[in-house]
Amino acid sequence: MKIETESPAAQAEALPFAVPQSRWNEAEAAAMTPEALLLYRSNLLGSDLTVTNFGGGNTSAKLTAADPLTGEPVEVLWVKGSGGDIGSMKLDGFSTLYLDKFRATEALYRGVEFEDEMVGYLPHCTFNLNPRAASIDTPLHGLLPFAHIDHVHPDALIALAASSGGEAAVKAIWKGEIGWLPWKRPGFELGVQIREYVKANPGLRGVMLAGHGIICWAETAHACYENTVALIADAAEYLNGKLSGRPAFEGAAVPSLPAAERAALAASLMPRLRGNMPGDRAKVGHFSDDPEALEFVGSKAFERLAAIGTSCPDHFLRTKIAPLTLDPARLGDDAYLAEQFEIYRQGYAAYYQRCARPTDPKMRDPNPVVILVPGLGRITFAADKTTARLAGEFYGNAINVMRGAEAIGDYIGLPEQEAFDIEYWALEEAKLQRMPAPKPLVGKVALVTGGGGGIGRATAARLLSQGACVMIVDLNAEASESAQAELARTFGRDVVRSAVCDVTDEAQVADAFAACAREFGGLDILVANAGIASSAPIEETTVALWRKNYDVLAEGYFLTSRAAFPLMKLQKGGSIVFIGSKNALAATPGASAYASAKAASLHLARCLALEGASDGIRVNTVNPDAVIRGSRIWDGDWRKERAGAYGIDAGDELEAFYRNRSMLKRSVLPEDIAEAVYFLASDASAKSTGNIINVDAGNAQAFTR
């Protein structure tokens, strides 16, 4: 079958750089304290992705404050602390140091071979017991004399910093107002170099740092902000002039697939890629077919530039220095994919062996982070969804840099040893070691059917709370969307998605699982929870009612499990949890269709446990009873029917009836079911399959033995 592709002419002319505009609101800023102005400036800069990327860049101000010990005025350096994001940080994201104490540490500086030890002196300079750790870039701010300093990494400026024609372009754009320094790793030595350069070249507005970004300044917060934005705009307009009317990256070579085919291909490819990345923990994927990615991967210069790797440390700390590139004609060949991953891992190990010193940290995960496919786009994998998304965005920044750098010269990556020294920097390793241990389900992907109801929402929340990504599917669009919105407010937008799915419709089930694979990279956990309930004596049970119960509770569980199995096999294991019922084990009058359908799904779970064991797929069942609160099933006719069967009122009396009927005299809540699901989904039950957990407050009829 011929695949229609988008016309190469649609991307013939290079994508332009965005030109930032000032967003400073003088009326809003007028009443702010100096500290608040620093935060305002920082948030404005950091929330504009044409200015800096997430977590990148830092800002500072030298402000006067009363010394808490003496009451005397002292000069305090406020500078973005380690690990923060200037776009979203609050005032507590700044570290504060006595400026005179910090500058006095220069007397202890023993030279570039020992510059890392200077970081150990920073806590001794802390002002007012501020616990926020100072960043490695503190010397860039503290050693310069200017009151307000910005250090940012916008694509347009890094494009100049990473091009063989960059220095000439800087002179052409700013006529000597911006200086140029060759590459030097961030740290105390770079701070000293910038200070001495500025002394020798008075009147500068900033200095371009090759391969890194820009540092610029002014004497007020407002002037500093306007200077930063103007410099980025100047660079963007200059590069746009160079790019205008010409194709990027030497022109198009491979046309892009249509959007629908890209989505389908990503859904089928990502689980296969994920299955080729061994390690202690599974990874989560992120797919992007934005214009930058499609322009780059479809270009003639793609392979050449991708092999050079990213240049800015802010980029390759997230992306690894180089991506894995795949031949779009061979994506259906599993042996080819396995071979390419192994070649990449061997290449990364060789890079480590060439560059590592005896004192360097051990080699980290050698699997690729960024995977590029002509015609398709960019796929990234990381330990969690947010990190995977950010890695993709950072590589998007790197693409922009390459485009601009090539427009004025040749794109230049960092020398291999320099790149390694950043990636395996002892200070970065220390930061990694300080991170808390990951939650048990980090890296896991779950799909919950009936996710808009009480048990479904509680289950999704429990899995999310332990680090999983969750795809909520439900027949009711409003319920699935509201569940997603509610859970996103608690756990973040990255980790939860939703889709409308009738589990009795084979095509809708396939679409829902494809969406999960495309959004997160695969599947590790299926919670089959979609359900209905009905009550009628046997002679009043219609064929339609009988079939409706079996369609949802038996065939629906079959269809979702069948869709899960191939994904879990690619991931080399998984956990399926059926939400059953006490009635699967205990006969009940007036509900033969419901109870027998639940019994069928229970036996299906046992059959699937046998089939899945050799592939590491575990299948278990949780049997609730009378989970009334938050249940959409109990809000309908089922409540009245069951109350009628027992001759009691359908209001509060029904919940009390079920509570008192139980051996433990306790109500069963959605969160109780969710706890059992979490146990069966997690490694805590790694040696359990084909099992049943009754969560019914005790019912002797439902004892399994």
C-alpha cells in the first residue's frame, strides 16, 4: 500500500526563530520590593521559552539588607539556587550570600585544577541561615560588579555561541557592545575570566560564552530585563535574516508522514523501542512531531549534525550528547532495532572508557534518551514522564541551535572530553546522589478501565501516588475528562491522560491502548474495572440483559486483556488486575446474569495467569463487595434493585445493611479496593499470579477455600 506523505515544499523554507517582546508591566512592578522585583524579573524571563528553557539560566541581584547579627546594613548576593527553575520559582528558590564573604573566598582559590573545591566554601557565606544551596554559576554573578545580572540560554544566542561564524556574527550584530569568550566549563575559573575580560573591555552590555549562552547586566532590575530581551531579539532577527528564503539543514530529503500515520507509527514503535532498553527500572516515553523535529529529521544534514551531538551543557545533561537515529525503512525489523540499540550502548561505553578517569563516577545508563526517525519525529525515554518530555524539549532547543549555527557557519559541538567532564562532573554526581529514592512505580505505565467511577478514580490516584503514569479510559467522556483534570491537579499534567472507550468495542479498545503506548511508551499495568450491574429474577432476565452483562464483564475483560498482552510481552512482563466481585464466588438471588458474568471473568483471569506466566505477565483478581460510596453503578437502578431484593430502603439503610452483614462490620470504600490493586500491581506481589484478594469486610460464602 502506498503511503501518502506531506509535500516537502511544506517545509522548504527554514523555520524562523521566535523574537521575544518585553512583557514588563511597570504599573505592576512599581510597588515591589527589590527582592520581589528580582523574582518578577526572573519569572518573566523563565516563563518565556524564547528566553530560556525549563530549569535553565539564572538571575541575581546585589541587595542591601540588615545583618541579623549586628543590625548593620550589608550587601547580599541573591542568586538562583541549585536545581531551580526561574520561570516557576518563588523567593525561597534563591540562595543568599554575604557578598563580601563570597568575594573573600578568592584568596583560597588554588587554580583551575582545584576549582571544584570552591563550591564547598559557598555554605560558609550563607546569609540569614538560608537553606537553599548555591549553584555552580554563583561566581559568574558574585565576581562581577554589576547590581543585576542575567545568565540565560536562548536558542538564538546559543546558535551564535555554537557556530564557527559566531564570533564574527556577534561583532556584526552588536558592534563591540557584546564580548566573546571561548568555551570554559561553568565554575569559579569562568567567573574570574569574565570579570577580568569586563575590566579590560569597559562599556559592555554582556559577554557571549562560546557553546554556553550569554551573561548580561544592568544597574536596575527593569533595565537588566530589557537588556536581556533585546539581545535575544537582536540575535533572532539577525538569524532570521540569514535563514529567510533558504531551506534549513541543506534542504529536505525525507518527507513527513501525514499526522495520523505518524501517530499510529509512534504507538506501534514506542513499546518496541522501550523493550530494547534493559535496566533496573522501566522508562517512560514521550513522542513529539513538532515542526522543528520534522524539519530536522527529514533533512539532508540530519545524520551529519545528529552525530555531532548537542553543544550546550544545559541540553546534553538532559539528552545525552548524541541521539540514536533509525532508518525509517527498517522500523518493522525487530532484529534491526535490537542491533541499533546494542551499537548505541557499545558506543556509549566506548565514550566512557575513552574519557573516564579513575576518580570519575561509574558509567550511568548507556541507553539512548533521544531517538530520531525521519518522517516520524522525535521520541525520548527517561525515568519518568516529565523528564522524558523535558529531554524532548531540550533536544528541540538543540535543533533550533543547529539551524541557526549552520546559517552563519558550521555547527560546533563540544570536544568529547569537555562534554564528558560536564556529564560526569563530580558536582553533578553529588546532586544526583542527593535526590530522594524513586517511588515504587516510577517508570511504570498503567491503564485503568472504568477510570471515571469511584473505584477507577481511587485506583488511578493510588497508582499515581506511587509514581506510575496512568491512562484513564471510560465510556463516559465527561467522567474520564473530569477524572483526568482532578488527578492532574494533584499529581501533575504529565502523568495522567484519558480516553473514551467502550470496552465492548474492539476498535475502541485498540485505539485506547494505542493512545497509551503513544503517550507513555508502553504498558505495564492493566486494571480491568469497567463494569455494570443488574438485578432481576431469572424469569425476568431478558436475553438483552444477559448479553449486556457478559459483553461488559466477560468480553470487555477479554478484549482489554488481549490488547494488553502483546504490549506487556514487549516490556518483558506486566501485571493485570481484574476488579471482580464477591458474587463471582458467592451465589446470590436475583442477579444471575451479573454474578455468572463475574464468575466468568474470574475464571478468565486464572486462564490468563497460565498463559502469561512464561512472559512474566501476572494476572490476579480483587473481589470487592458493596462499594457504595462514589460508585456510579450504585447510583443507578442497581441500588434500588438490591434494596428491593432485601426488602430494605435504598437510602442510608442499604449501606448499613451491607456493613452489618459483613463479618468485620465495616464499610468497604473505593480506596480499600485501590490498596489491594496497588499491591497486586507492584513488585510487592511479584511472586503472585492467579490469586484472588477479597476486599469485602468478611463474607464466609466468598472464602476461596
